[in-house]
Amino acid sequence: MSELRRNPITGEWVTFAVKRGARPYDFVKKSEAKKDSSKTCPFCPGNENETTKEVFQNDDKNWSIRVFPNKYPALDFGDCDFENHSFYENMNGVGIHEVIVDTPNHNEKIYDFSSEHFLDVIKVLKMRFDDMKKRDFIKYIQIFKNNGAEAGMSLVHSHWQIIGMPVMGRIQNDTLFNALEYRKKHNSCVMCDMIKNEIKENIRVVSENENFVAFTPYASKMSYELWIAPKEHISSFGEFNEKHIEDFTNIFHNMLKRVSLINKDISYNICFMDSPIDENKKYFHWYVKIVPRIGNFAGLEFSTGTFINPVMPEDAAEVYKSKKV
């Protein structure tokens, strides 16, 4: 029989139906990222004039990390004007949208980075986060990485994106609301309590170190979904100290290597789940989601927001732990 589980962080219900993983599928599935080469790729060394002017580059000539405003931004600089003159509300799309190219090598994958370089990448992400949050019109900052065509990646050259937004998204609002309601009821943090429970049960924990734990969430929406969270209560990426960055980098890199072994050329999204730029929201607990794109969204997901997952998180955790990295 199927099982419904509630995610205490988001409040969402997820249906686990293991038998659906064996259902027949008539369609040939493949979307592909745009084909390019190092000669034409705008993210490769020598083609810097194909992007906007960099805001950060760790070396004038032989760079390994380069940051620049997105040439095709979701949001852009401007005045933040909100209109409410009719039934509908709207505002202009003001914000900041940057691209972080994390390697000069066209085909290099993030899980193949050296430990030292991966640490440098995380430090640059934090540097851009800290700079972006200083802007008065920024209310929320989203760091994310798309890997593979099915995850929305348009260019094969490895890169991150960071967007400073004038509003919060629904998922962040729902998560924040659940965190506040839990705090009112239990006088504690829902993620802190969940982490304690995960470590105690030790059936979904994949790895942990002094400051972080990686686990497959109890009510994961997607097959093989992984979360990484700090053991202590930290509400924002901007609060990380040097030790936090080091420990997070180590466990994060290790988990990406394990995800890459699930199947060949796996697509996945990485999402940093942060608190809004508001000192009054300290009850939120920061975490990262690694979401493999295995399976499809269909009518039930789009009509009800209820996801069907054919892989139990306990089984997913065992698969991850079995991978040798």
C-alpha cells in the first residue's frame, strides 16, 4: 500500500508509491542541453567578451572562477515600483541576477573539482551573497545550480546562478510560516528537532561531520533527494564562519560525488534555502537541497501540489551510503 508523509519543514504531503516505479512508459525521453564547444562557449576562457563585464575574477588572465551579471536576467537593476490600481497587483522586475562560472574547463563536472577549488567556489558564492544582501531593495537571495538538461541547464559549461529578489517566493513563505508556527507551538526550531531525530534514528542519514549532516528527507518529493543542514541553528548562509564553510564544503562535495553515481549523466538541481534578508526571521534554519530529476511531473502534481515518489528515502539513503567515493 502507498504511504503519505508530511514534510514538517514545508508542510507539504508526499505520496510514496513504490510500485509506480515499474509502470510502463511509451515515450522516448531526452531533452539535451545546447550543444557547444570551447570555441563558441561564452563561459570559456578567451570568450569573455561574449558575457557582460565581470564583477569578480580571481585572476586577470588565468582565472578559475568568474562572476558577471546574467546577459539574459530574470530580474534587473531599476526602481522598485509596486502597483495595486486594479484587481491585480504587479511590480517591475527589479533585482540582481549573476552567473558564477566555477571552472575554466568546458567539460569539467563539479564533482570532479579538487577539494581546494571546490572550497574556493563556496567562498565566492558567500562573497557574492554578502555583497548582494547589502542592497536595500533585495528581500531574498536564491543561490542555485542546474546540472543537466532535465534540470533546466541551457549551457553545458558548469556554472551557478544567484538572484537577489524584491519579494519572497511561495515555497520560502510557506517554509517560513511553518517554522514560525512550530516555534510558537514547541518553542524550538523544527529543523533543529528534525536533525536531532534523524541522527537518533540513523536510517536516513547518509553522512555527517562536526557541523553538518546530510540525509534523505522523510517526505522527499523527488527520488534520491538529499538535504544538507547545519547541526547548530544557523538561519543564513551569510552567518557561516570559516569552520562552517570548511565542513560544509567537505560534506557537500562528497554528496555531489555520490549523486553523480546514481546513474550516468544524471540531472539535478542544487538549491540553497535561506532566510529572507530580515533580522526578525531568525527562527528559519538554513539548508541545501540536492534534487535529482528522476521522473516526471504530471496531472496530480500540477493540480494538487502533491508529489508521488516511487523511491522511499530509507532506500535512497542506503543507495547513497553504498557508493564508494
